[in-house]
Amino acid sequence: MGYNTSIISKTKDMLTKVKPYLPGISRFLIVATFYEDASRSVWQWEDQLFYLKYIRQIPSVVVNTFLVLNVLSMIIFPTYVILKKRVGLSVFILAFMTMCQTMAYDLLFDFMVLVRNLSIIGGLLLCVSESMLCQQSKKNSAFASLPQLSPVERHKYYQFVGRVLTVLLFIGFTIHGEWSLFRKLISLIGLAACVMVIVGFQAKRSAIVLVTLLCFINLIINNWWSSAHQSHYKREFLRYDFFQCLSVTGGLLSLISIGPGDLSYDEKRKKRF
């Protein structure tokens, strides 16, 4: 336990030093998986054409249009998110394209794909929340679907939903896979931190715990760069998982940067005292 406390303490010290740069770093990490997806689509263009046309039986015109739009979307709109330009629109399009990908590749009912996508969407919602926090004085909102809510109210709801969705990947990790003693230990610590993030109790510290655990898991389990002995197919899956975890880590860093928001125990306790 003392060793874990030391790791968390060192992580907090590091985050304190990079705090001014944390919003930009978190946004970049959140959208990293989209850049990776665009590059993979380009390099594996023929493979994806074959799969969608001949395995999924999707018309050729639809497949080519989809792949072109997918690559362009995964380059243009993540860049907008990093630059904090048209964040609401960019997040909507990225979430929409993620859903289209899931259906196109017949992954709609894959549990781990679902929790990964929801976690990444949670990180994107935190980007929207951060953007709205910086632009509360502006009357126009990127989302016109909630005209009855003020920008401040929309901000806190996006922040709440974003932090809840972001931790789903870790929850999925705890219930998916073989149960070793080490996995049980990591899962118990992580689940406790996830519950605290969802409730908003000691949310920043809990997010630091999850960042530490996710970085460890990502480097040890998803080390695609040192998996030369494995098949190309296996390396591609590890690479995909690595960048997905990286994006969820970015969402947690965003939570550390902007806080859990008004709909949290931490914020209510501040107002009480």
C-alpha cells in the first residue's frame, strides 16, 4: 500500500508541474485514437475495401464514400478539438462516425468495443465541457438540441455524463478476461476509484489513480511496438487497444484539469463549507 501511495504522490507532483499544459495534453490524447484510425485506414485501404464489400456485402460506392469520409473526419475534426475550434460540432461528428464504424464492421454487440467507444465519447464530452467553461459568456452554443438549458447548465451536465462514461473502459476491463490474483488487486483498486469518480468524491485523486493504473496496463499489456514475435493481426489489435486506452487516459486527465463539476459530492461539499 505504501508503494502505491508513493506512485500516486509522484504522479500528483508530475501533474502539478504540467498543470498549465494539461488541457492541451488531455485534448490531444483524447483524439489520438482518431488519428491512429485515419492512418490505419489509409495503410489498410485494400483490406478494408475487401472486408466491407465482400464480407459485409456493402455496395462499392457506399464503401468508398464511407472510407473517404472516415479518413477526412478522423483528421479534420480531432484537429478542431485540439485547437478548441467548433468543438461541439467536431465531437458530434466524431461520435457519429464512431457509431457508423461500429455498425459497418459488425461490432455493435461487442461488449469491450462498446465500453471503449463510450469511454472515448465521455472524454469528448469533457472537451465540450471545457470549451463551454471557457466560453460561458457567449450566447451561441455548439449544441442547439437543448435550447431550454443555459450554457452553464449544459456545461455541468456534459461534465457529469463525460466523467461517468470515461470510467466505463476500466469497469469493462475488470469484468472481461482471466482472473489472476494481480488482476483482482488492480480491479478492486480501479473499481473503487471508478465509483468515486462517478459519485464525484475525491474525484481528482481517484482520476489520478486510474491514470496511473491505465498507463501501467497500457504499457505492459498493449505493448504492440515490442510484439514482433506476434502475428500482424495480433499487433494491430494491440495497437488499436493502446490508442483507445490512451484516449481514455486523456479523458481522465481532462477530468483532473477541469474537475468533476457541479453535479458531484466534492462541489457540494465546497458550497456547504
